[in-house]
Amino acid sequence: MNLSLPLLVALVSLPSFAQAPARDTTVARQQLQGVIEDFRQSIIKRDSKKFLGLFLHDGVIFQPVQGEALLKQLRAKNPKASKAPTQQKITPASFIADVTADKEPSEEKFTNIRIETDGDVAAVSFDFTFHLGERVINRGQEHWLLVNSGNGWKIASVVYSNND
């Protein structure tokens, strides 16, 4: 019995030792809000340099996932059209090149922004509408994974639904 009581006390108190105090992520969240705003503004201003500087490297994937209505339209033209195409042609550079080449102004608007971070990595999710001139040409959800690179937050991946 003498050995069991100390062992029981140690086991019961173990969870309190195992939990590290929560990190204050206030500054990280503010910085991540800045990345979101820089992304938005670089599209509006057609600022390729600023836009490309938001990414961890040139090969960051922009992965679309086709919504059901759009997939139905695509499959009417090509029965082999994929819901989540893997032949990736969209990169940060090709995306901003398309934006800057278009004659009409572009803007991506974000709502329902959610940020999860521990200060080193982050997941940012939001609902979006992408506007070309006065028209909404896509809408859905977008999810970014970001890393705190030591030189600021950098986007490591972009996944989004393609509904229009």
C-alpha cells in the first residue's frame, strides 16, 4: 500500500505536468492578418513582387477542388474531368501573371476568417469571392498553411473550392 499511494498521486498529477502553458499568439495573429491583407492588396494593385514574396517558395501548390455544379459542366465537355485535378498548372507566379494580364480589375474578398496558430505554424481558412471587374467569377472556401520562416510568415500551400 505504501508504494501504491505515491504512484497513484504521481499518475493523477501527471496531466498537469504534461501541459505546457498556452503561448500568447496575439502578435502572430496580427502578423497573419497582415499576410491576408497583403495578399488582397497585391491582387488589387497587381503587385507581382509583393504577391510572390508572400510564399515560402516558387513551387507552392494552388490546389483547386471543383464544386459539384462546376464538375458537372466540366464533365459535359470532358468526361474524364477530375474533381481535384492533379496536373497542377496553377502556381503563385502563374496566378498573379493572369491577374496582371487581365484588362479588368481583380479582387479577392474574404469573410469568416479563421486563424489557428501556435506562433510557428498556422492554418488560415476563410470564405471568399473572387471578382473580375464587377462580376464574381469564383466563390468558395480557401485554406492556407503557413510557416513562420524567421523572415515573416510565408504561405506553404493553398487549397480552395472552385464553385463558379
